[in-house]
Amino acid sequence: DVKVTQSSRYLVKRTGEKVFLECVQDMDHENMFWYRQDPGLGLRLIYFSYDVKMKEKGDIPEGYSVSREKKERFSLILESASTNQTSMYLCASRAYEGWTGELFFGEGSRLTVL
Amino acid sequence: QKEVEQNSGPLSVPEGAIASLNCTYSDRGSQSFFWYRQYSGKSPELIMFIYSNGDKEDGRFTAQLNKASQYVSLLIRDSQPSDSATYLCAPAPVGDTGNQFYFGTGTSLTVIP
């Protein structure tokens, strides 16, 4: 079975704290993604990576950074958490197969910033 | 960002009825589409992939694609309460979007027993 694992299902942090969300995939996929999901707004792309050390901004990168030092691992970093970053964060991976490759999602990390 | 529009719902249908979920998209270069299902509190899972004009059937699910009208739909026949979920439409990445993978906002479906 394919597997995308997010390190924490639930986190509670305080405003101003640095937050790390970790994601690991075991499918040797080239592409990895971080989304946040909020009611009424759907899935919004924060960042994606198409190779080790390569990244591109999605639609809402402000307040976030990412790191991909190894192919299987993609980390999302909130340098200084704010209350408006309270959300569900979903990691996904995808093989580079042009228009046919599907996204595989992790179980999600629900972050609450107080 | 390429536009992907879905009616947010909620859409309610009685058990056994046909549920029809619609998605329109702005990028004429989009060649194929994914339909994902997301149960409350869970992550999305793939249920259908379609790349040709016309219909594709898989069990109780039928995806329909009309590239000329930039429209893709998902029909669920004999709807069951277990089909109650949010359904997300996503065009496969193409062209200058590289590997960016965008979703519509999703349609919430409730099947009433």
C-alpha cells in the first residue's frame, strides 16, 4: 500500500511559535505538496516541490516556508505562527506522470494556534 | 491559478436516487480530470479519473467529460448514505502550471436514508 505519513494529527501552538509539519512518503514520488483546507475555501495550495531542494510557491505561501532535503520528506514550516494559520494541513505526493498521476494524501494535521 | 468551479451545495438526495455533481473549468488546455471523495475529518481519496470526452463508468459512478463546454460531472447511481461526503474535482496539471495540482472547492453531498 502506498503511504503518505504526516507526523502529527493534532497540534496546539501559541502565537509566535515556530511550527514544523513533517510529511514522509514511501512511493519514491518526485512531487510533493502542502495544502491547507478551511471550511468554504476548499483545498488551497501552499507550496509544492518537484525534486529534492526544489520548490515552488502555490497560491498562499505567505507565512510559510518548506524544506525538501530528501526525496521522501517534505516539511512545512510556520516561522511565527498566527491565529489565522489555524487550519487542517494536508500533505500529498504524486509521481511525475504528466496528466495521469493521481495525488495520494496523508491523513492531515489539524493545527490550532492560540 | 486556473479556475475550477463547483457548486458548494449542500446537495441532498434520497437513498436510491441519482446524485449529480458538476464541475466547470477555465483552462481549455486541461485534458483530464480527477474526482476525489472526502469524508468528514478524513483526507481525500481518488474515485474516478477521466481523460476522454464522453462517459466513464465504474460501478455506481459515472464521470462525464465535455471538453468543448469545459464541463465535467460525476453521477452517483443508487446513492447510499455511505456516499455522503464532499466531492472534489481537479484537472490534471498541464502546460505552464507545471505540476501544480488545483482543486475545486468541492460539493457536499448528503444521502438521506
